[in-house]
Amino acid sequence: MKKLKRSTFTIKYIRTSPYKLRRVANQLKNCSYKQALIILEFSPYKAAFPLWKVLNSFVSNIVYQHTIQMNSIFIEQIFINEGPKQKKFRIASRGRIHKILKSTSHITMTLKYSI
């Protein structure tokens, strides 16, 4: 008899805007691991690369901890939250200063798999 288990992983302070990451992450919900890798590999967006790295890291952790097959891993939930913004300033004409805000993201992913 196979048991379903869930694991939640979080990666913080990814230097990409959450809007760009959400556009790719919404395609991955309720996908198997292999389908998600194919979607991320052939995605035309640059935001797919950090999600690909995160997914591979999470799955290698699970495979290392438990002896499971890759076919039994599914993405149950994926959240992209907004992190703190890095604030920079750029000097403008007439002695003024313009703000530059660099956004960061937090990725939370829940994977379910059978043992």
C-alpha cells in the first residue's frame, strides 16, 4: 500500500519580479515532475530558469531522503510571494534623485509523492 506524502519547500530572495515568476508558475500547478521540466525547459521566459533550478533542487532533496520514483512526484501548490525591494538611487539633472526599486520574490512549492 502506497502512502501519499507532502513536502513544502521555500526559497527566498530570488532576484526576479514576482509578476514574471507567477506567469510561468501558473502553468506548473497540478503537473507531474516530468511535465513541469518539459514546460520549463521550452518556456520562452527568462523567469523559467529560477523555477527550473528550484524544482530540481527540491526533487533531488526528496529523492535523497526517500527512495522514490520520479513518476510519482506531482506539484500540488506553488506560491510566488513578494519579497523586500532593494532600493537604489540614480542622480538626475538639476540636482534631483530618482528612485530605482529592484524587486525580489519568495517561492513556496508543495510537492506530493507516494512512498
